[in-house]
Amino acid sequence: MVWPFNHFRKPRQAPRGTIEAIYGMIVTQAREPIFYRDLGVPDTVNGRFDLLLLHLWLLLRRLRTVQSATELSQALFDRFCEDMDDNLREMGIGDQTVPKRMRAFGEAFYGRVQAYDQAIEAGGEALAAAICKNILNGTDMDQARRLAAYARATEADLGRTDEATLLRASFKYPPALTEDITR
């Protein structure tokens, strides 16, 4: 017998361990020293935040193509927000200021997602220009091209990863490339 009130239940959420594992992979990849040492990302709070957003965007972009990943995508975004809130509090930001900063983080996230989505669809130099503006503070287009090439390679790698592997958190981000990948 089908229970008639099932549609009133809250949807089952992605397992917390899976969310933590995937978010941990995003953070670990965004903290790879090569990005800061060799690819020109400023080793600052803002630089780390922007690189985290880039990696989160890449994965969420891939998850948009997976029908059963809506809950996981939302849970990852929620975990990102929770992490940002925790970081603000660790830095000593007061309770009255945290909501304003969180709103700014949300605006930054959605602005970058839109910019990166439009840029990757446009092709050519558009993604490098968006990365240069958002991650490299408008300087060093050569490094931006290398980061854009890395982002495209990561997008392709995630695109080849089957859905079950993504949903089980069994995938890996590809290594950040050290050789000249813009050719």
C-alpha cells in the first residue's frame, strides 16, 4: 500500500559523510600549494576563498547534469555556507556582522558562478578573463590562462566521471598542472 502522505515528508538528504568527504576534497584541492606558488593565486583569505569557489563551481556545474544530485548540490552549498560562517567566527567577526558577511559571500558565489558559466560557454579567452578578474585581481593574464586551462581540464575530467562515482564521493580532482597547458 502506498502511504498517501509521503509527499509531505522532507526529502531525504545526502548522507552527511558523503557531503563531508566531497567538501573535504574541494577544500583540499583549493589548498594545493601549486595554485599559490606557481599559478599566481594570492595566498590570502580572498585568494583562498576565490579558489574554493572555483572548485565548488566546477563540481556543482557537473552535478547539474546528474538528475539525482539536486539534494547533494544543495547540501554542498549549505556546507560551504556553514564553513564560511565558522571561518568568520574563528576570525573574531561578531554575531551582528556575520549575516552581512554571509550575504556578501552569497553574492560573490552567485556572481562568480554566473560569470564562469557565461565565460566557459563563450569559449576562447572569456574564462581566463573571468579568472583574471575574480581570482588574480585583474593582473597576470598568462597565469589566468593557465588557471582557465586547468579549470577546463577539470571540467572535462569531472564530465568523464560516472554519476555513481560522483554521488559516492569516490572521484578525485585531477592534479593541478605544472607544465604550460595553454598550448
